[in-house]
Amino acid sequence: MKFTSLGLALVASLVNAQNAPVVTNNPVGVVYTATFPETPFFKPVGANIKGSVVATANPDGVGVSYDISISNLPSTGGPFIYHLHVNPVPADGNCTKTLAHLDPFARGEATPCNKSDLSSCQPGDLSGKYGNITTTSFSAHYTDLYSSTLPGIGAFFGNRSIVVHFANKTRITCANFTKSSLPIGNGTNTTVPYPTGTAVPPPGEFIGLAAKMGPALPLLAIAGLSLLL
């Protein structure tokens, strides 16, 4: 078997999972909102889930503040989990087509999220980082340092979706994020400049590349193995 340094480097870089960087360059002045539909994808008996998720970049551009309000969850089947998913919900409302969790750094789902080191969790695993839903009505407010409102990097969620699951991972409902202006100053919608700073490490390095490639990583890892022959 013939090994090449290029092949080894490619495989090593593509297969190894990376910790999520803190995002420090989120554009402020915008808010992304996901509102769950009147008819859930999977309708439990006696329940019609309602609610929304509002995500706003913090004034200093570091991380995103989430305001979550969900009601009328089923009385059985919990604790419920919820995540950002890679794809948006299609026109037919099929939550399965949102694919996997937002995981631009290839962490995977085999190992549960480590709440003592949130950078090691999937950026999309919100309930894994901040707690599952254990009641039929739920509200929460928290800041996630690993979410992005900047299009073009892997942690960006503005063109993606959020999905609520039963404990057994069956998808109950899902919704797309849409962008709107955030009133600032005198209450009018005003365009504000991007804050200075960058995600750490910067998107130009491999981690940024992995963030953009997401689900394509396993295929490219296989391609890299061919270079080892």
C-alpha cells in the first residue's frame, strides 16, 4: 500500500471532529423567528403544538439570544428534545426532510452533549446544551455562543429549521426561520454595521471549511482514503 502525505492530511482533517468556536461577528439589528405551524407534522392525540423561537444576535455580536415559547405539548412521550436542523422545512411540511442536526464540526450524535463543555456539542443541539422539555408548556431564554446570524458559515441557522421531537426522536413539529429587522434606537428599523471580530478559529481555516461542507464530510473522507492506495 502506498501512502501519500496529501492523502493522510486529507483523511485526518476530514474525519476528526472539531469543537465549535465562539461566534463573535454576528450581524446585529436582525432577528430570526420560527413559528410552528397550526398542524404539526406528527399530530399526537389531543395536542396541537403551538409556539415560536425568536433568535437575536447580541449587541456585541457574540452569540445569539434565544427566546423559546412552546405550549400544548403532549402529556406523554417526553421529555421532548429540540434541535436546529440542516435543511429548511419543505413546502409539504415534511419534518423528515430537514435531515440531521446542524453539526458543521462533525461531532455526531453517538455521544450525548457534554454540558460542562458546550463547545464540544453540536451547535444545533439546543436541548442537549440547555435542557429538555419536561412539561406540556415550556419557555426559556438563554444565550448560545456557538450560533451564527452571519450567512456563509456552518453555524448560520437563518436558512435552516428547528424541530421538536419525542424522547424516542420521532419528529412532532418543525418550522423554518425567517429574518426580520430588530427595532433599535428610536424604535425604527435601522441598518447597523457588522460588529468587529471573527469566529475563532477564522472561517478560512479547516474548521470553517468543515462548517460549510457539513454532511459532505463523510463522502470526502472516503475520497481521501483512496489517495492512500
